[in-house]
Amino acid sequence: MNKSLVLKNKFYFYLSFLFTIFLFLYLLYFLVNGDRGLLQYFNHKNNYQKFNNEYLSLKEQNSYYLDRTKRLQPNTIDLDYLDETFRNITGYSAENEAVIVME
């Protein structure tokens, strides 16, 4: 076989090998660090957890306040809750009640 042909084949083999390695490294870099890479995925996952926890907390607070307002609506008034709210706001106590303040 011709010596120059062997060298030419070796050169093309090494060139294709280097190209394949660089292509692999390029794709690996963008798999980890790209806009849709693993780092961004975990960052979005953490943000989702944080915002989901905040959403659940706000939803619980909202249901608490909706329950309080529903109890004081004129057509569905809860007299015990109304009395409790009145006493907390004004500090009113009846004559036959003793008030104990704990600090």
C-alpha cells in the first residue's frame, strides 16, 4: 500500500476522533450549563418548591380570613364568634366574670 495513503487515512482518523471528542465536550457542556441544562433544571425546581410553599401558606391565610368574614356576615352570623371578637376588641367583661391577665 502507498505510504502517503496510509498517512492520509491516519490523519483523517485522528481528525475525526478529535472532532468527535470536541463535539462530545460541547454537547456535555450545554447539557450541564445551558439554558435548558441540568443546573437550570434544579434551579427551576427549587424555585417551584419555594413558590409552591409560599402559595400554600397564602392559601391557608386566605381561608382563615374568609372563614372569619363569613362568620360575621349578616345572614350567617355566628353569635359566639361575634361575642368573642367584641370582647377581644373592646376588653369588655360581664359583671359575673373574672378577668385573668397572663403575661
